[in-house]
Amino acid sequence: MQLSTTIREYFHLHQEEIRSRICILVTEMVKEKTVNVISEKLTEHPYLKFRGEEYRVAELVKRELDKSAIKYEVLALHPGRPNIISHQGLNRNGRRLLMPAHMDIVPAGEGWNTDPYAVIEKNGNLYGRGTLDNKGPLAAILVAAQILRTLEIDAKLNGELQVAALSDEEAEDPDGINYGIGYLVEEKLINPTMAVVPDIGGNMVDIDVAEKGRVVLKIVATGKQAHGSTPEKGINAVYLMARLITEIEKLQFDYELHPVLGKPTLNLGEIQGGVAPNVVPGICQVYIDIRTVPGMTRDKVLSQLQACIAKVGEKHFHIEVISWNEPHAIDPDNVIVRAIQKNAVEVLKIQPQAIGQGGGTYAKTLNLHGITAVGWGPGDDNAFHVANEYVEVKQLVDFALMTCLLAIDLVG
């Protein structure tokens, strides 16, 4: 009997058990508030001693791997922010498939109908912060690894499957230190030859082969504080920033339209200024998110923003680059995409297509370091980073099945 047939029959016969295991594991993970924010916002989350605290979920991951006697290593730049990489297969043919999911989450925010850290199942969906991004997919690939061990299929793989639970995906700190995928690839601590990153949504019909670059900028306007009754004695930093925002809103970047990624975008997502109604604000700052396409350079983007500033008054403004990630794009006709499409058509009766996206995943870092990676996974891409985040349970079970089949096809 072919290994793929064995796996499909196992999933058919144990559907409810697999479903239950995934749901229980997701529920346990979501209880852990592994919220990741930049350092200056840490005080807004008093339950955190440090950013992320991914060790809380890592303990659950290690428990599950230990249950099935799956070998793994713990790699950590910070003891509370570990990365767990499991190893299955004989690693004889040089093909190593990495499937990394992240353990950190964004803050819950407002607007929830239920406790964001207590999973609720309703109409076949699991609701809670992290159910989709990225603890649900993490639970699915962990259960897949366990099933490969149960069936002793992992001992027949000529290559290697590396299921990984990683830290530090959701927030890039201004200090530039990365505790997750950046740390692992820069220090050459992992050695995959290919990767599937389950962190894009798209209900498994989208395969991410290109991602825009992400730039986060902080612009500070400095005026002069004064009493609110004598505003003429001060320089209102909020007014200065308002005039700059008007210029930025009209900004058209220099770029070439990309066949997959399209055009760049700019979003002014945060503004802070003022201390009281009766005080002329001396400081106002904004955070800007820019998604770039290939061909856009750092110098050109910054020079265009400086041109906007020059129209308002250069002496009052300062730009700080918080983070800068380059865009990437790979050939959509590659072995990973073909393997996903073949199995999805045969098993799930869907036809995934290669796409580009504005969001960023681990696939970017891997591709920029020479490791061919695509994004592909379960869930609705409109459910990321919003109140009442959810994921369909059936898709998690299907993704566990697909993980097993991809391991056979891609590592052999």
C-alpha cells in the first residue's frame, strides 16, 4: 500500500479523534497570552515581563513532541523566547522541508464578543486570539507530525521534515534584534532546503510566492510647548504634523508595477500628540507603514518623504526607520507549488493558485536567505488581527492531512 493511501485511510478512520486533538491543543495554546509588541508598548501589557513570552506555548509544543518521541532541538537567543525545531526522517537525500508556525500573537484589542483567550467553538469555527494566527496551524502541523510517527512513516522518509514552533513574528522591535526566524537563519542554525509557511489564510486556495517589502517609519514633529490661552507663544506640533499628513496623503511613489505584487501602499496607522487641552503640544509623532514592490530603494522612498517634509518645514521634523524589509518574488512554477496543487486537487478538490501579497511571513526571510519558501495554509485572510478572530476546524484537520502528504512528496 502506498504511504499516501495509508495516511488518507488513517485520517478517514480517525477523523473525530484528530479533530478533538487539534481543538484541545488550540484551546490550550490560546490560553497563553504570548502577546508580542515593541518594547515601548510593553507597559500597556502588565501581564508581560518581556515581549512575547513564547516559552508558555513552547512548553506545550515540547510536551506534544515528547509524547510521540519525536526528536527536537531548542534554539533560543533569549531563554523565554525559544524556537522548537523537530526532526523526522532519515535525512539521506538532502531534501529538508521546514514547516514553521509562530507562537506569538498580536494584542487582543477591542470589540470581542467573547473572552479572546478562551476558545469558543461555534458553527464549526474556533474563535479566539491566535486561533488562526498562528496557533491553529501550529496545532495542525504538530498533530500531523505525531500521526507520521504513529504510522512509522517518518522512519521511511529519505529526507527530513522539520515542524517548527518559532518566536518573534508579530512585532519588529526598533533595537533590530530578532529572536525567531531572523536569528535562526543569520546564525545558520537551521538548514532546510525548502519551506511551507502556514500563515497567509486564503482558505488553502492561495499559495504565496511573492511578498511586498514592509517599511515602518516614525516621524516626529517638534514644535514649542506653551499655555493653551496664549497659543501664539508656542508652535503647535499637531498642526505641523497635520500639514505634513496632507502632503503625505498626496504622495505618489516612484515604482514599476509588479506583475504579481502590483503597486506599493502607504498607511498612516498611529498618531500621538499633546498632553492636555490647555497646553500647546510641543511634540507629535506618527507611525507609517509602507509596503514596497521590487525596484523601490530605501534612499528613494526616504527622499520622497523628505520632499514632503520640505514643503512644511524641515527643521521641525525627524524621520526614524523602525524596520525595513525588502520585497521578494520567486518563480511560481516550482516543486513546492506543484506538490501543493497536486494533493489539493486529489484530496481537497480545490485548485490553489500562486499569488502575491502585501503581508509579510517567514517566507520572506527564508527566500531572502536562499531557501525556497511559499506561504500556504488554512483560514480566512480577513480574520487576521481583528476582533473575533477565527479558524474553521475542518480546515485545520485538512491541513494536518496535507502536511503529511507534502512530507511524502517533497522529502521522499
